[in-house]
Amino acid sequence: METVVSGFSDRLKLARENVELSQVQVMELVNINSKTLSGYETGKSEPDIETINLLCNLYGVSADWLLGRTKIKNIYAANKQPVLDLSDESFITSEATYQEEPLSESQKSKLLKMMRLFLD
């Protein structure tokens, strides 16, 4: 289950941790010092728009997610049309959402059965 985060600083830290980068690594990749990044992640300071853009690209998240405007982390991933294979159980183990909320395995199993009924 995804960790619930609300503030910019929490989301920024979570995004960095999700890509498994240390503050030092980010400092080297984005050319900011670790004290500055630490300030962003603790809410003591805020980056400018250019830095937000760099961090979003590095972490693979949208600025809207980082700023708390949406639950969708990556607008490009959200707009991709996934390929569903209904002939096996891969749908049940895949990530599926409804109204930005994740579906449980039970819900996905029921949905898979219903889809197969319509297709048979």
C-alpha cells in the first residue's frame, strides 16, 4: 500500500527514496548542495521552478503530484494505454485504479470474471 503524503516536502523525500537515490547523489545530478536539498525535504526552504522541474524529471514524477494537486505521480504513465492480457491472471497482479484509488485483488478478480463473461 502506498504511503499517504500530503505536503511538498514529504512528497519530495518520498520521490527521491522511490528512485533509491541519496541526497548526495541528487546533489551531484542536479547540482545543488545537500544542505539545500535537506531544507527542501524538511520544509525549511522551497526550490525555484527550475529546480522543481529538474527534480521532477530526475524522480519521474509530475510537478502536480509533487505540489499535492493530484494523486497521479506521473502524468505520462497515467496517459499510457496499458495492454491487458485477460487470458491469464496477470491482470490481478497488475496495478489498477478506479477514481485514483487502487483496486484490491478481490475487486480485480471480480472485474476479470465480468470481462471474461462479456468476451465469451
